[in-house]
Amino acid sequence: MPTSPHTSARIYRVALAVPIFSLFDYLAPDDAPVCLGVRVEVPFGKGSKIGVLVAVAESSTVAEAKLRPIVRRVDEQPVLVAADMALLQWVSRYYHYPLGMVISTALPAGLRQGKAAVLPRARYYALTEAGRGFDALLLKRAPQQKKLVEQLQGQGGVISEAELALGGGTWRAVVKGLQDKGLLALADAPEVAVRAFSQQPGLACNADQQAAITAVTESFGQFRVFLLDGVTGSGKTEVYMQLIAVALARGLQVLVLVPEITLTPQLEERFRRRFSVNIALSHSKLTDTQRQTAWLQMQQGECAILLGTRSALFTPFKKLGLIILDEEHDTSFKQQEGLRFSARDVAVVRGQRVGVPVVLGSATPALESLYNAEAGRYRHLRLPKRAGEAVQPGLQLLDIRNQRLQEGLSEPLLAAIRVTVAKGEQVMIFLNRRGFAPTLICHSCAWVARCRRCEANLVIHRHEQRLRCHHCGSEQALPQKCPACKTGVLTALGLGTERVEQLLGGLFADKVVVRLDRDTTQRKGTLEQFLAQINSGQADIILGTQMLAKGHHFANVTLVAVLDVDSGLFSIDFHAAEKLAQLLVQVSGRAGRADKPGKVVMQTRRPDHPLLLALLHSGYHRFAQTALAERQEALLPPFSYQALLRAQAADADAPLQFLVAVAGLLAEAASPEVLVLGPVAAPMAKRAGLFRYQLLLQSTDRRLLHQALGRLVPQMEVLKSKQKVRWSLDVDPVDLY
Ligand code: ADP
Ligand code: ZN
Ligand code: ZN
């Protein structure tokens, strides 16, 4: 591990996880030196805190007599080496977020709390001689044992307890069973993860895939961003895997980021089938210990591949060689609370600092990324055809004006569903709203069930007989009669997945309808069960929210229906059109294969809408060109840069007063090149009992915008009106809500 310069200066400058834009000075112990990047425990207020040593100094602005000595050093070796620290410092500057809080976001919980940064001594298992030659079919009555034997026979490797534990459940019993049969035994640790590398052969690539692989391979060892722009099923994942193979063969580690946890299992499985190296996972469903282990394993080079969601981006690597970000357009890469960073943008910065290629993959690249590719900043690699023989499904608009609708489904759509399921093929129905219906209204007095804490309606969850707010989580029992007039009949207005499920269950009583949304997949493992059920053909109609649009491919689905396209067409957020187009293309990419091409039906009352027509007749890229031209006209991102300042408080006036004062500061100091828009009430003006206002800053000059923010933030800290509000700054917001 590279060590930072030792020092014997007397003052330690420590980053602490407190919302203050400064470091904290402490007296160094006499037995210094210590390297930068180690954790120290320091007195803070009446207690103590764990922080990270970021600098040493000879003098402090705090009077010497007031300086307190540190309590103890936690580490001998730095948890963050200079390169890691430099990236976090960049993040702190760019997002105008205190360094101590950035570091705290980056560190796994255990390290944040001061736990020792040591890997638990890992135990490894490998097949015995007998196990290697064993016919796994003989284990068919112990399917988990069979699976493990097959996995290890396939990769010829060893497996650690940590990896076994990731499989969940009863792994100890499985191991014990195989040990008792003499098929498995404790083994030595593999030397270094990357060195134990071997792989199954990849597929023979088509010319487009090969060109992409060659281009990235030629850039190994230097920074370059590639936009791998390939339609769903065009073989992007195959390209990733062949690039990973190149990295591993050179002894380099690889960082792979996906937008959602639900996408990790399938990718993990494909990686494990291909590569016999240690793979670490990092996402929010893991325990703190598992995440800390993954962090240390990457830092110490024990694992070769890290697969994770946006927070995994900050994991330190011993020898990072390649960064891959799949579904780069997905807004889940932008953190929406705390440190509001874009994992995509920071991944590019990390690649630049480390000097490694960054591959951004998508079937529907973000407009910014297409713009960067057009401007020559990113190299544009296209995979325009589906790999193998599969063809793109055909898109079709279904005009539902004047059509009789049953729970949102038109007759022609129902007829198409009937035909499809009669052929034994699967139907996927997409509706981006969970629950039974979004509004409960009284038929006689027009009372509507509203959330008391938000400016929003309560959503009916009929199955559990509850009303729920999808914004603050508050809930109550479903009332049986109108609480206002006491006599009126309560009616459910609008559509949710539960309601459509009920209809389909009735109409297709002999078919299996599966509903996939946050409500049905909350329990761990249920999503995987559903996916397995669908893939094994034991589901005829699959109904779900945008969860369906992400990553999963269902080969036997030949009809995809989008029930309500229109709700996405009318939004005050300029990002909405882009998101809708991406969603429609992604949903449609989930279906069909060579012998059974898919069809996508989109119900709309606006069959003449230009966005829909552009998408339909000319595809996503033409749509993107049109949308980019509109943004250029309006000087919206990526032709300008934005930062959104949000403020909220229980007191209805406080946020507005605060933002008016902020706008005043900006009017005095900021360059006229920085537009200040607002303050205005947030689109959802009240949420979880707090009133919300916002102020938008925009400039065509990124440097000027950041200069203004850099000056503003410390001034805001001392505003009197700040006392009553909670504010947050969102640089490059993807959601103006
Ligand atoms: P994407 O990530 O772009 O959606 P995948 O890499 O998952 O695409 O590939 C889609 C399907 O096509 C997979 O079943 C994959 O095995 C197959 N495939 C990919 N590349 C090839 C190839 N060169 N020849 C044959 N099949 C391929
Ligand atoms: Zn009423
Ligand atoms: Zn609420």
C-alpha cells in the first residue's frame, strides 16, 4: 500500500462528519509520525468522534491553549490513500458538501464508527480430488449441494465463506453435507484474487462488438470515456465481460456499477459463470460487515471485480484497471439525499484521475452523454443490432380516445392479450403506479383522502385495506364511509397495479398473473423467485411498475403493453420527455427473440404527440436529437449548468424568507452570467409536514456557477434565517422536484 508522507508537525487537521465546511484542528500526540488518511478519535463537544486525518500543520487559527489533543489513532495504515482522498476532495468541492461528510458517505459504516480495518480471516473451501471427478447428477436430491459442486467444477476454483454467505440461507449445512460426503474440504486462500484468474471462453463476437472491444482494449492504461450505445440485447454485457477478461489477464481490478440492486444477481451470476476470480458485491441490502469486507477486499487486492450500486463507487482499489457503468442513463445513479452526487459523473472523474478507461453502456443514453459523444469528449461505440438472431420488437400506438376501457385496458388490447396467452406466450403489462388506485373520493361530497403531512393524495391499497402516502409513508385504515359527510359512497379513482391485477385475474381466471412492484417484492428473495417463475414459463401475464423496465429479459414475452403513456407526456420538469422516451424503449426491449418477435402496444389519447411520433418512426436517437435541439434553444442542460437550492421547514414562511435572503446575497455577489430563478414553492409544496421552497441557479459557464456557489455556501451558513430551515444544494439536479 502506498504510504503518505510522514510528518512530525504538531497540529492535526481532521475531517469530521459534521455539516460544517471546515476541518478541525487538534494537537498531535508526541509519538507522531502518522500518515495522512488514517482515522483518529478526537474529542468533540462533550464526547468524541471518529475522523480522518487529512493534513498536518504547524499552526492553527485556533488559539493554542484551546486546542485539544486527539484521543487515539485508530489505524496504523491509512484507510484512504492520497489518490482516494484527492477524489473525495474533488467531490467535496464540486458538490459543495463538507469533506468530513463526503468521507463519511464513502466509508462503510463499521469504519465510520471506528471498527478495526482488518479483514476477518477468510476461510476457503475447495473440492477434494473425489469432488472434482464427482458426477453432480447424483446429488439431485440435494439441489443446493449439487449447485455448489457444479459451480466449483465449472470454475475449478476455491470459494470463500464470504462468497458462500452471499448466496444466503443454509450454506453452512450445504458445506457440511459436502464435507461429510468427502467432496469438499477447507483449502488455502488463493494468493491474489486476480492471479487465480481463469475463465470460460466468451462468445464469438460480431463485428460491432469486436470493434468496441478493440477500441477500449487499446485504451487500457489511459483515461478515455466510451459510450457503448447498444440496443437491448445487442450484447453489451458480452462486451463488458470480454473487457473484464482483458483487465484480469493484466492483473487489474474492475469496477462495475449498476443502477439498482435488483440487477446485481443476474450480472453476478453471469460473471461467476465466466470468471473464476473473487467477486465482491457492494449495495445497500448487504450487512455493514459484508460491505466493509468488500471494501477491504478491493483495497487489499483480494477481490478482482467489484459489482455494486452507486455507493460502491468510492471503494478504494489496489489496482483499478477499468470502470464500467451499465444503464448509464438511469437516474438512480444520482443520489437524491445527503451527498447528491452523480455516480456516473464521478466515475468519469475517477477514471481520469486514475488514468483508466471508463465504459458507459446503455440502450438509451442520457442526452448529456450523447452530447458529450457528439462533441468528441466521449468515444461513441454503437451496437445497432441485437446479438444472435433476435429482432427488435415493433412499436405501435393504440389510440384509446372514445374506447371503452376496463380498468384502463382497451378492447383491442384485451383482444391482443387473449390471442397471445392462447398461443402459450407471455404478456407483459406496464403501469408505473403501485397500489389499487391513487385517489379515494366521496361520490356525494367530493371529499378526497389527502395526506395530512404532504400535499398529496393517499393511495388505496385495497389488499391490505389501507390508505398510504407514497411520499412520507404515513398510513391509515381504509375508511368504509365518507369521513366528511358520513353518508356518501367512497369511490376509487384512477389506476394502480393492484387494480389491474384484479381485473386480469377475473378475465383470465385459468392463467397465472404475476404482479411485480415494490409491494410484492419487499421480502428478500421474492423478486428472484418471481423472475425464476417467469423464466420457467409458469406465468402468463406479468404486470408491474418500472421495476420491469430494468435489465430483465424475458424471451417468451411477445406482447408488451404500456397502459398509460400520457401521464409521462405532461410534466413541468424538462427531464420528463427524456425519461419517458427511455422508459418506453427500455420496456419494449424486454421482449421477444428470433423465432418469436415481440410487439409493443402503447395506449394513448395523444397519438399525434410529436415525441411519441419521433420515437415511433425514427427511434430513440432521432428523438434525442430533437430533444437536444430543444434544450439548446432553451439553453437548458447540457447547454447550461444548474444547481438547485432547496429549503424546507415546519414553519410555512421560513423557507421562503431564507431563500429570499440567499437570492439577495447572489444579487450582490454573483456574476450576471449566473441566472437566479426563484425562489418558488417546490412542485410538491409540502412533504412529511415540511413546507418546501426552491431556488434554481443556472449558467452557461460552469466555472462561474461554481464560483458563485463557492462564495455563497459560507455566507449562507451565517444567515440568520438559516436557523429555522433545513437546506440542501443539488448540483446538476436530475429531478427538479
Ligand atoms: P445487452 O447487455 O446489450 O442487453 P447481452 O450481452 O445480455 O446484451 O446479450 C443478449 C443475448 O445475446 C444474450 O443471451 C447473449 O448471450 C447473446 N449474445 C451476446 N453476444 C452474442 C454473440 N456475439 N453471439 C451470439 N449471442 C450473443
Ligand atoms: Zn362525503
Ligand atoms: Zn405524506
